[in-house]
Amino acid sequence: MSLPHAILTALLERPSSGLELTRRFDKSIGYFWSATHQQIYRELGKLEAEGLIRALPAQAPARGQKKSYEVLPAGRAELARWTAATQDPKPQRDVLLLRLRAAAVVGTAGLEADLHRHLELHRRQLAEYRKIEERDFPPDRDAPEDRLRHLVLRAGIDLETFWTQWLTHALSEFADLPDTD
């Protein structure tokens, strides 16, 4: 049920069209909660049908004009309810870790190269997050909403730091393994 809440959050930050929302997801929320364009548009329809959002009236009628949406009071109340509710953490599910476990019984063929690839991907993501942090969170930007947004970004930075360190360690372990291919 988190996608509707991600959309409500984005719309409360700034009323947007479906296309603008999908672009914003690709650049921010999508880093930690991904959704396809189809999922976003489908959810917009559901949220509107439930009376949580509404399409803003168009300035002038035009064929094919994109609708912009805003959150209604019921949508704000739902987001506040959801934010305040308790939720248990989700169990870790990572296919790379499962593949490492499987390698213990079938051999490591091809896995070391993929660990190198993963390391490079995580290094790139970490560099991107650090650029965003430098650009969007200067030391004097400490309003409560900025501090909370920065906290989310810090989680991404810390996770990417973990993965780069862990993958570096895993690759050093691979260097010490006997050839099991």
C-alpha cells in the first residue's frame, strides 16, 4: 500500500501531472520506492476515485491537455494516518546474497565478475547521492522538512557505502578462495 502514499507525498510537495510525477519519481522518490509510469497513472485514477486527490481545473480547455493533481484534505489525513502507523521492517531479500549462498554448493563460475560489476554500480550510485547531497543540502539548509529529506538521502548514502565496503571485502575473499569453477 506504499505507492499511493508515495504519490500523496509527492503531490503534497507540489501539485503535478502524471508525467511530472513519473519524472520526479525517476529523480527522487524512485531511488527508494520505484514505480513504473503505468503504476503511477493507475494509482492516480484510484486516488481520485477514492476522493483523496482531484484534478485541478484546466486554465483553458484543450484536447490532450495533461491533468495536474492536488491532494484533498482526505488525502492529507490518510497520509498523516499512514505516517503515524507502526510498521515492522521487511525481511532482507537480495538475489546477490542468495547467489553467493548457492555458489557454496555449485561453484563460483561467473560470480566474481558480477561482484565487480555490482561494486561499480554501487560506487556510481554513491557518487550520485553525494552530488545530490552537495547540491541540495548545504550546511545552512536546516528547516525541519529539509532535515527529514536529507535523512532519507543519508540512508541511501549509508547503504551505498555499506555495499561498496562489503563488495570490496567479498572480492578480497574471492581472491583467497580455491578455484571452484
